[in-house]
Amino acid sequence: MPGWSPGPPIAEAMESFTNGNVRLLKHERSIVAEDDLDQRWQEATGESVSEVIFLSKHTAVSKRPALTVHPIGVPHLKEDETPPQGGTPGWAAIPSPRIGPWLRLMQKIAVEQGLVPEFEVTLEATHHGPVTSTPTMFVEIGSTEDHWGRQDAAQAIALVLWKGLGLEDGNAVGTWQRNCEKVLLGIGGGHYVPRHMDIVIKDGVWVGHLLSGYSLPMDMPSQVNVKSSEEVAGMWKHSIKVSYEATKAAFPGGEVIAHLDHKSFKGWQKNAVTCFLQEQNIRIGKPSDFL
């Protein structure tokens, strides 16, 4: 892939490369430890940063080969908790508007490159750090050391970047330029958010944060006939609120609509979430509302 040149040196033992308005950084540290990389780059070079895309290794208990994309944050953690994989407790990054479009681009390229069905192409729920101030997403190869070294998987990700950032022909994929479009805020489900994935994989769907069950910690109420969100304690309300606000910031002029994985909730949990969304004037949508 032509066009890359050595970039400006920075004082943190990182190599950088440039191609048009894209900067590629190579470093040896853990990505989740790279807090404020966007601000640090601007301070070191004087260049403003409009978005951050982290290329990373994905691990999974299943060890299934996978190409994944996801937003980041740990909005469910209390202030006195230590995030296990970076970030700041209670924080959600501004999600990159490219997440949905790049998921679909990744699926297309993976099929063309013969990686499917061996590799699963999937979203992941919002999780881990590092802290950023600009729209951010992770793009990952998983799920074991054997897969991380696969040249065909790396080539597929390189093509996603090449095409997705418009380096091939100037036509970037996933640039948010429209007003009044609907944006999915996923609430509930497992780490790979299958119910939300069913919607986002379809053309034209925009997606922000994806909160799985572990990002919605709820204390069991004294009675299960919940009629108000105040009856259920826990960080779940904060998690939804900051994730909604971050998603709105990523899609100015868009309509952020919550999509619930209903079957992942117990009755009292669904009642509490529904009540809270209504109290916050956050619309709850059906799958057909996003298509």
C-alpha cells in the first residue's frame, strides 16, 4: 500500500508514519495504558486530532478466530474502583461514527479475502480504555496468538483502514455528515451483543455505545414490581446516561434511540431500564425503527 512516509518524531519512543491526513503510530506499550494519546500527539506535533482508531489484539475464552470493532469506556465502574484494562471509572469515550459502517466493510472484505466462515466478524460491547477526548474505536484481530500473526487477517484489517479512511480513492467510509438520522444505543445482552448486531450489520445503520449486561450493574430491589428507576440502585443509570451523552456528542444532529435486548433482562430489570429511559426522554426503538 503506497503513500506512507516517516512522520514527526515524538518524545515517547514511538515511530510515526504519515499518509495525507492520517497518522499511524507504532509503539511497544499496552494500548489500554495509552491515556490521552490524542492530546499528547497534539502537544508533541501541533497537529489537532479528529479521531482515534486503535488496532489491537483480541482475546476470547472461546479462542474462535474473529475480527471485531467496538467503542470503549468503563461507564459502570464506581469512582473508587480500579479499571482492570484502562480508562477512568464512570467514563465513556465518544464513539467513532465509523463503527457501524466499518463493521459492514470488514464483513465484505473478510468474505472477499476468504476469511469467512473461519473468522467471525462481530461487534463487541463497550469496554476498557484508554482515555481519549476524540471519537474513538478499536479494531481487533482475535482470538489467540496463532490468529494475531495471520497475514491474511492483517491484510483484511489493512484493507479496512485503506478503504475506510479514503486512502484508496478519497471516499472515506463512515463519515458522519447527516442530520436527523437515527443512531442505535445498545442496552443489554452479552459481550458480542447479538441482538444489536442483527440490526447494525444491515446497510445504513449508525451505532454508538453498546452496553452489555456487565455494564449495567443493578442491586436487587426489595420488591420485583418495579415502577420507578429509583427503586433499583447501582451504577446502571450512570452507565446509560454517560453513554447516551457520549453517543449524542458523536452524532450531532442525529436522533439517538435506545435498543433493548429484552430477553437478556429479568422483568424487574427491564421495567427499571424502561422507566429510566422514559424519565430521561430517551426514545426506545424496535429493530424496524433503525432500518
